[in-house]
Amino acid sequence: MKKVVIIGGGISGLSAGIYALQQDLEVEIYEKNHVLGGECTGWYRDGYLVDNCMHWLTGCRPGEKLRGLWNNIGVLGEDIELYREELFYRGEFDGVKLCFWRDIERSRKEFLEVSPEDEEAINDFFDSVKRAECVVVPSEQSMADMGIIANIKFSMSMAEMGRVLMKHGKETVAQLAEHFKHPAIQKMIRSYYEPHHSAVSLITSYGFFTSGSAAIPEGGSMGLIKRMSERFESLGGKIFLNSPVASSDVQKGNIVSVTLENGDVITADAFLFACDPIVTFNRILDKKYTPKKLKKLYKDRSGYPVSSAFIAAFGIVGTDEISMENGSELFSCEPYTAAGKEYDFVSARLYDYDKTLYPDGKRVIQCTIMQDETDYDHWRELHGDRSAYVEEKKRISEELLLRLTERYPELKGKLVFLSACTPITFKRYCGAFKGSYMSFIPVEGKKSIYLKSSVPGIKNAFLASQWLQPTGGLPLAATSGKFAVQSIVRKRVI
Ligand SMILES: Cc1cc2nc3c(=O)[nH]c(=O)nc-3n(C[C@H](O)[C@H](O)[C@H](O)COP(=O)(O)OP(=O)(O)OC[C@H]3O[C@@H](n4cnc5c(N)ncnc54)[C@H](O)[C@@H]3O)c2cc1C
């Protein structure tokens, strides 16, 4: 049996592992951390679960092709419950309440009541979301491998999206917000993602909710990883935790072996890099093998920015009723600072939908402050002084806790601090480029760039990662694993 070694046990690595085993290959996964999952993870503090990733999973609508992939890798199935939140997110700005309901017409009506003078922009926005419901994540073949005809066919299947792209394809969310006169609507549009994020990402994400594609599978991030690793092991795959890969031995255009940090040398017929490509090409392989398109992405920082977040998690003590509703919300507040910038709103999310994760007495609220690359630089500098870094995390968390209790006085004295992550956390934990847990976002009319799974110059090296396609996320990570295995089989290297 031919052997494939996979470097990285996140979603892309596990997905690749399952698809490779289904091709009758021998598969080993080497993961640097003590648990699988990478960015898709969670942790317990004082009996409370902090779910690091799962806000929604795209591809949960019956009949969707992507759902077939989720079923195949153990993420979804007949017996796995799906939670469908009633809203994408809600906002309350200076007393004005707004909500992006799954029922799009309900939202349209409410927005028109709030701001009749924005009728044209409101109708255009909700019509765009409706059109975006046709968007699907390619799960049969990667965009990078599609020929012209397949590409045209795929684009035609999403023809409705053409008008949205013509109108909003070059806009950021900040520019989309400027179409509206009402300040609360502007804030609602501008504040969920970073202002430089593409308007199309926001419209498409909302479309995943209204179409029924987005849902949360039971068990959240950790449940999803557990099911994937069980599927992988049940097919005969082997997992090695606490096993960071440090270097590789490339001879005559083939990788002969990789070496772990502990000195163990691992040989195989093919090597599949499912870690962040910045780790692959800056640490394990020589930089000279970096694909040209990837070099371009790393270089053009204003055209293809990335983003990260500061996230503070709080446990709710006790079982008393609270007026905060389930799901994600934004609300205006007294200004506070984070990474040297001022914010006048909080983005918070109550986790209590899945009683196996958040039983009564163990509900969790997480507050997120989106961070861009300049913020990452700020955190990196601060991290040089460990105590200043810890102090700043504490200060921001206290500011957020204060604003939560100002908005929900019944939470006073009932919130316990659980943990705080910064972009440095994601850098340390997964080696993430600039601490980003999603991929490049094309802005200013830049084209989407798709990377192939193959590595130029090395015949038996392959890539799987959310970073191979713009914007990233769980579906792109999972499909990249499948595509990498297709590439291994197609190239007949093993
Ligand atoms: C706060 C947050 C919220 C998110 N929300 C959502 C959401 O709601 N929906 C959604 O679809 N996506 C969401 N995402 C994104 C999603 O988590 C990622 O897209 C996905 O998990 C990326 O998977 P990956 O396999 O490409 O990369 P990673 O998860 O980065 O996996 C790479 C793995 O490689 C390992 N590794 C690194 N270096 C080495 C080495 N030298 N040797 C061995 N192993 C190594 C890492 O430890 C890691 O386990 C969110 C992410 C975060 C952090």
C-alpha cells in the first residue's frame, strides 16, 4: 500500500485523510498541537465551553452537493441535529433595533419602517441577498482545476449573482454602508466584519442563512472534529499528536522525508501539507517552492488583506432568565479602545442553543473585536513584553464585561471571565499568517485568486488548506482536502 503523510490535523488535513483512505492509501496525520482541529476547536474553562469557531456551517441544506461532502467526512448525517438560528445577526444602535432575519421579507419590512427614505438602497440590499442564495461552494472540482467550460457551467449555475457582482463586486462593507442615509443601518452593515471586508462576503453570508444552507451541527466545533477523527480512524488512518514537522528532505524534485521537531524522520510516497501555507513555505519547504500566485497574495497586502479578532469569553453564573437573546448581536456603547483604536459598539454572541454543550448554569457569552493587519502588528509588538500583553488582554476584557452589564443589568455580578484570544493566539496555535483564521479577501476590485493543490518543482508534494481560495472558512478547508487527493490520484505519483 502506498503511503501519504499529511502535515496538519485541522479540517483540511482530516478531510484529505478521509478521502485518501477511501482511495486505499495508507495515511498518517502529523499534528503539532495536542489536539486535532486547528482553528476549528474549543476548550473548557471552569466547566464552561468556549467554542472557538462555529458560528455557522455552510452546506447544510438537503440536496446541496456540499452536504454530500459533509456526510462523507462524518460532519453531518441523519442522526446529527442541526440548529438553525432565526437570524444572521441583530443590531441596536442608539436605540434603533435592526435584524437580519432568516426571513428576508420580515427584515425588508422592518428596515423600511425604520428608514423609508432608504427605500431604494434597502430594496437593492435585500434583493442582492435573495440573488446570493444561488451561491454554492464548489465541492466537486477546485476552481483552480476547472477548465473554461466547467468554469462557465459553474458560473452559469449562479447566474443570479451576476447582477450583485456588477453592482457590489468592487465594494467594501464600508462602501456598501454609504448607500444608506440612516446612521443605524450604516453601522449595521459596516460593523459585523472589518470595514475593508468585501460587500459581497456580507451579502453572500446572509444569503447562506436565508437559503437554509447555514446551520450549526450539534456538538459545535469540537463535536465536528471528533466525528471527523472517528471517521478517519475507523477507515484505518493513524494520528500523531504533539508532532510538529520541522523540515523536509527534497531530492531530485521529490520529497524523500520530513523530520519532526523531535528528530524523527518520516518517509512516505506523497506528502500533503494541510498546515497554513506560510508554515509550509517558510519553515518546512524551501521558500523557492512558493507558488507564484501565493507570492503575489503575500505581497499585495492592500489588495488581499486578511483579518483576525480579539475574542473574550464569559460564563454566565446560574440559571436565571436573561433578556439577551440567542445568536449574534451588535450594540452601541460608550467608546473603548483595543489595539490603539477606538470602538463605539460591542459584537456579542450568546451560546446556549445546544444543551449538550451549554447546559443550564453553563451558558457562555463571547465578545469579538475584529482586528486587521495593523492591529496584528500592534499585538505582536505588545507580545514582546509578556506582562504588558496579558495586562492589555485583561483590560479589554474588563471593558467588554462592563458594557455587557450596562446593556444587560441582570448580568451584573453573574459573568465570570473565561479566556481571551488575540491575533497572536492564532499565530502561536496554528502558525496562522498574520494571526488570521480566514483566507485572503480580495478588495478594491482585485480578482479572486485560486491556487492549485500541486507544488511547482516537487512532484510528490500537495497542498490542502482554506488559504487556497479567497475568504476561507470550513467549507473551503474541507473541499481543499478532497481536491488535494484528486490531484494525487490524477498525477499518478503513487
Ligand atoms: C474565531 C473563529 C471563528 C470562525 N468561524 C467560522 C464559522 O463560523 N464558519 C466557518 O466556516 N469557518 C469559521 N472559522 C474558520 C475555520 O475555523 C477555518 O477556516 C478552518 O478551521 C481552517 O482549517 P484549515 O485546515 O485550513 O487550517 P488550520 O485549522 O489552521 O489547520 C492547520 C493545522 O496544521 C497544524 N500545523 C501547523 N504547523 C504545523 C507543523 N509544523 N507540523 C504539524 N502540524 C502543523 C496546526 O496546528 C493546525 O491544526 C472561524 C475561525 C475562527 C478562529
